[in-house]
Amino acid sequence: MKALVIAASQRHPSQSAKVAEYIRRMIAERAVFSEVNVYDLGKNPLPLWDEGVWRNDPRWQRILEPVARLVTDADAYVVVVPEWNGGVTPAIKNFALFFGERETGHKPLWLVSVSSEINGQYPVADMKAFVSKNNKWIFIPDHTVIRFVHRYLNSPEPASEEEKLLVERMQYSLTQLERYARALKEVRRDFPYDDRFKYAM
Ligand SMILES: Cc1cc2nc3c(=O)[nH]c(=O)nc-3n(C[C@H](O)[C@H](O)[C@H](O)COP(=O)(O)O)c2cc1C
């Protein structure tokens, strides 16, 4: 199985990319997924979606080919998204527009929200309510909110009891991601896709 970690900040470097890299290492160490990749939307920004995507313009094919492969091949996703203006970044909403049920559908997603301050709950609400209808990914029951993100995950070993507990909680979420990834593979086997209903209600 393969995992894809998406760093959804538009900044580079970013705290989201730091956390994404930490999670990449966690996933690699547990060796349940045979491959884990990071796609950093700050380092490799996608242009804003336009109708050329539907026309398969060669320009878009060139841009999307490498990322589409990562997205389609993945059996599970981790989205690390900062709170911006009380919600998710435009970058992750734009990213979601390029993919649909056949690429992202019926695959588990672990949502990790970060904030430099006391917030971080709004991206969870935003993603769960407004960034899943057509992508049809499945949020695992637990999400992670990392407040004051600059203080945490700056080195492989936890720097405090508080960080140790955070990492243990993240390991527990990762266990869920692994289990759901295995189970949902079965759901996708011979899935009877019907493109009339690819846009959910
Ligand atoms: C444009 C912008 C808007 C932001 N809006 C919020 C916000 O609404 N709530 C919040 O807690 N932090 C907000 N922040 C601060 C981010 O939480 C902080 O920069 C965090 O480190 C973002 O992660 P990043 O480094 O991955 O971009 C904002 C930052 C930026 C750049």
C-alpha cells in the first residue's frame, strides 16, 4: 500500500511542510505502507484550475501528470493544512478540484490541522463540510489539531511530555489510517463506478 502526505500551505518553507515531513518519517518507520510520498503545495504550487483541465490541454497534462500519479496510486492520504483566515488554504481547495471519485474516492484521509496560535479547529470543519463531496475520500474518525505548531515536532525525539502525548496520539491516528486503508482496498475492488453520480449531492 502507498500513502501520500499533502502539505497544504501555500508558503515555502512552512510549518505544514515540517509536520508533513515528520509524518512521512513516522509512516516510513512503521513500514505498513510500502511507499510514502509528500506533495508540498508550497514548493510545487498548482496553478488555479481552469477549463483547460476538462479539455485535456497539453499544458495541463504536463502539470498534472506527476501529481495525478501520486494521488491515484495512493491508498491513503494525510492532509496537513494550516488555518488561514478561519478555514483551509485556497491551495487545498484548488488541489481538490483536479481529482474526483476515481482518483481519491473511497480512500481514508487523516486530517491534521495546524495553527501558530490557539486555533486550528476551523480547517477541520471546512475540510469535512466542504472539501469532500466530489472527492469522496473517507475521513478517519480522528483528526489532529496542532496549536502553537512552532513549538512541536522540531526534532525526532519529543522535547516535552506534552509533545510525547501529541506524538502518541498521532501514532494512534496513524494506526486507524493503516487499518482503514486495508479495509477500504476491499471496498474499491471492482467498484461499480457510475459517472452519472460522480458528483455527490
Ligand atoms: C494568510 C494567512 C492567514 C492566516 N489566518 C489564520 C487564522 O485564521 N487562524 C490562525 O490560527 N492562524 C492563521 N494564520 C497563521 C497560521 O496558522 C500560521 O502561519 C501557521 O504557521 C500556518 O502554517 P504554515 O506555516 O504551514 O503556512 C494565518 C497565516 C497566514 C499566512
